[in-house]
Amino acid sequence: MAVRKPFLLRIDPELWADLEAWAQDELRSVNGQIEYLLRQAVQKRKGVQPSVPGTETEKEPPEVS
């Protein structure tokens, strides 16, 4: 497992409450939710499609009519 870098984050209490509720909805810790959101933002900035766990990265087969 990769070593994780700990750091202190000062955050507005109202934003914390919103993140906490969002994390609960997605069954994550607040730390996990923040890391998930930051990873998505970095991937978007780099122009990389974010990967969603449990989904295939290959193109979907064409629909049959």
C-alpha cells in the first residue's frame, strides 16, 4: 500500500457539515470523500476520464435494434 501524506485542513464548519452528509450518502468517511473529490478534480484538470470503480473502461457494445 502506498504511504499517505497526512496534513491539517482548516475548513468552514458549514462546508464540513455538507461534506459529512455527502460522504454518508456515498458510504465514505469525510477524509475519503475529500480525497475522492480531489482525485476527480485533478483527473479533470489533466484531461483524464475519471474511473468509476466497478465499471469497464472499454467502449460499450453497440445496441442491437
